[in-house]
Amino acid sequence: MPNLLLVHVPSVKLTDCGRNLGAVRSLFPKISQLILAGIVESRLPEWDVRLLDMKTAFQTETHYKTIDYGGKLLDAFRVGLPFEDAAPEIEWADTILLTSNFTQEAGVVADFISFAKSVNPGVRCIVGGSDAMVQRGEVDRHRYYYEH
């Protein structure tokens, strides 16, 4: 039986000397993944489907990088379930579908794909969502996610 894991990665929080610089988007409905899970379960009953919302699970802040922004150092945090805690679900999955709706989370999605491949080298990762669809000028999210 194929195993499908639908994932929302942790949110991103940027800070300057401890001061939050923007919205941390975590508590919003994940309707598209619920609809997709229902469609897969009804049309492909041989598939086992699980949802993993890393945004709302255990609001842990994990510092993952420092960004030099015009000489000012900003700290970047993932807010939600740490990647390591998702390892059992990743090991279980044959295919992971990730949703990427916010540009500031693109790097977290790419990092999650790399982590997932280190845990389960055979897993197939597919990215959807509004940010994954952007393809204009110098911005080509199709290539960006493909390269990760």
C-alpha cells in the first residue's frame, strides 16, 4: 500500500535583536490539504494518507540561520514542530506533498526536502501551493524546488 504524507512545514520568524520583524503565519486553515486528502482517499483507496501540520504542532522555535541584511544581522527561526520530530512520519512515507504558500518559507521547504531525503532517501517530494507556482522574471520556483 503506498503511503502519502501531506505536510505544512514550520512557519518562519525573523528577528532583529529579539524584536519580531513580521507576521508568523501558523494558525490558518489548511483546507486545500484536507480536500486533497479526501480526494486521494476516495479515488485511491489503496493509498494510506496522513496529514502533518508542523506549523501548529508544538510551537517550538528553532534558530536555523543568521542573515546579513545590509550589515544588520537578522536571526531566522522555524516555529513549529522540529524537523527531527517528523522523522517517523518521513520514514513511513513513499511520497510527501508539501504546501508552500509564503515566499519567506521557501527556504524552510527546501531544507525540509533535504532533511526528508536524509531520513528516507527513496521518498518522492512534491511541492505545491501559491509560492511553488511562481514563475516570472528571475523568479522560477519550479526550478528552485526541483533543485532541492
